Amino acid sequence: MSALEFVSTVRATRAGLTDTLADVEGMTAWGRAHAAQLGITPDFVASEELRREVVELRQAVRALFARAVGPRAASSADAHRLPGFAESLDLVNAAALAAPPAVRLEWPDEGAPLARTVPADGTTESARIRAALAASAIELLAGPQRERLRTCPAPRCVLYFLKDHARQEWCSVGCGNRARAARHYHQHRDG
């Protein structure tokens, strides 16, 4: 699970903003799609409380992303609704610490022993999910990829992305085409 996938659960469509985690069904489907990365079973079913906790964490991560891309503009999706920086930092750190990782030795019948990092026993499903999501955000924000983090400036796009090359301006070819078309329209309308 990448932090970018997590914050991209808020997307722009022609109809407006879409939130994958807007309801329990959406959270359940999204959790099942990312079950292996989140340390949950494929038959996971979200509760409303878990959904609210995950959305609160997502908003905190988006607030940290907004700070990371500064002085460029933050995503227009929710910049006006993001929690403060200190509150967001505290929430992400608390979530990461709520389910500390443990190392487990696995030794298959046909192979060499492996050390695998797993959530420590005794943690709740909610804590494990939020810890995995927070750890992904911390890894991106504390690592070298933070310097490549950008907000897509295309009309109606609200995504963050990692800039892969010097000339990349948008998160996708579609957003680049939309931005060029909008620029062309405004130049010819005003000209």
C-alpha cells in the first residue's frame, strides 16, 4: 500500500469529488483490495468507526503532503478542510505506533528461513490498518521521494503524484491534455 494510493481515495471526476471511503461499503471494498498490504483478511468488513478513523488519518496525511509540496499549492480537493500541521503530525505518529511491527521467523519446508515483519500480537484490526497506512506515509515523507512529491495542477485534478522526470508537470497524460486544452481555450477566448 502506498501513501499515494491512500490519499488518492479522494478523486475528481466529471461529476465532482469522489471519496472511495465515503461509506462503509466503499471502505470494505478498498480494504479488501489492499488486504495483503494492510495485514487484514480478504473477507474484511469495515465498521463505521473504522471508516471514520481511516478517513481522519487520510486527512492528516493529506495535510502533511500539503506541507511537503509547499510552497506550491496543496491539492484543491480539501485544502480548506485539512487539520493543522501539528495535529496531523501527532495523529500519523500515534497511528504508526499503535501497532508496532514485530519480526517473525518463517521456515518453509522447501527453503531457507525468512524473517518477516508483521504487526505485533494484541493489536486491533483498526490499529493494524492505520499503522500500515501511517507507516507508508512516514516512509514517503521521511525518504528521498518527498522531494519528488507534487500536486497535479490540471483543472479539477486533486491528486498528489511523484514527479518522475524533469519535464513532468501533471499526474497523468490525461491531466496534461486537459490542462493544455483549458489553456488553449482561455488563450483563444480572451484573445
